Amino acid sequence: MPQFSAQQRAYIRKRSKYEEPGPDETDDELNIIPFLDIVVNLIMFLLMITSSIAFYSQLEASLPTYSSGGVGRRASDEPQLNLSVFVTQNGITVTGSGGKLAPGCATTSTGDVLTVPKRGNDYDWEGLRNCVSTVKQEFPDETRVTVSADNLVEFQDLVSAMDAVRDKEGEELFPDVLISAGVR
């Protein structure tokens, strides 16, 4: 048997030493308790955030109803307004049963027309209020308006359009706002 020096024997002892495995290394199963702690905390956090956001961002809107006589059909022979407001990237178009309203809201027009064009990069909400106020003078008993937006328009602009057609300086214009699918 070969003779080893003291330094070589220490090296061999150090390398061949048996180390006892720790308690977490003896099982063949994965310890998922820390993972479950994190998941439960995330779920609680997401539920709290969702409930608080839902509490603050409620928007009152009514959808059209269907009846046996058709959608929103009246018993009398009055002409229906069917007022619609379309918010697009370039401006706002206001339409009714008679057609599209021309800029200024005094007459109707055909073709691709913007009733209330944008002012620079911002929508003219006051111009929309004035336009629907003019329409309200012609149809004082009408309360319904349908608002829809292009899919490229921000949600806040849709909400601003809904606010603009509801009232003007405390005077109720069209309080029954319906939301429709986008223009495209």
C-alpha cells in the first residue's frame, strides 16, 4: 500500500467525507408551501384591487329592450328621431331619422360629414352640447340617444360624449343614453 503524506491524507479525508442531507433534501417531493403562500397573497391582493376599482368605476347605462312590437316602437304615429352620436378619430357625427346633421346642426347633409369636427387634438364637447340642444328644441319629448365610438377612440372620450348629450347647464337634453357597437 502506498504511503501518503499528511497533506494528501487530509485531502482524501476532506473529499471522501460523507455529509448528512438536510431535512428538505431527504424527500422526493417538491415543497410547495412557499409557493402556495405567494399564490394566496396574490389572489387576496387581486380581489381587493378588483373590488375597489369596480366600486369607483361604475357607469350607469341602459341597453335597448326588445318587445313584441319591435325595438322601441311607439304606439302613436309621431315621427321617431332615432338620434345617434358617432365619435370618430376626426370628430363627431350626429344622425337622426332625417339623415346626418351638417356642421352647425341647422340642416341635414349627405356623404361623409362631421357634424362637430375636432378642435386641434381635442373634441368639441360644447359644440356637441349645442348641437343636441338644437335637436332637443325640435323634439322636446324625445329622451333617447344612441352613442357609439370608433374602436380607436379612447374610452374617456366615449364617456365625455355621453355626458355631453345628457344635459346642458342643468337643462335635461337626452337622459336615456344607449351604447352601441363601434362604427367600424
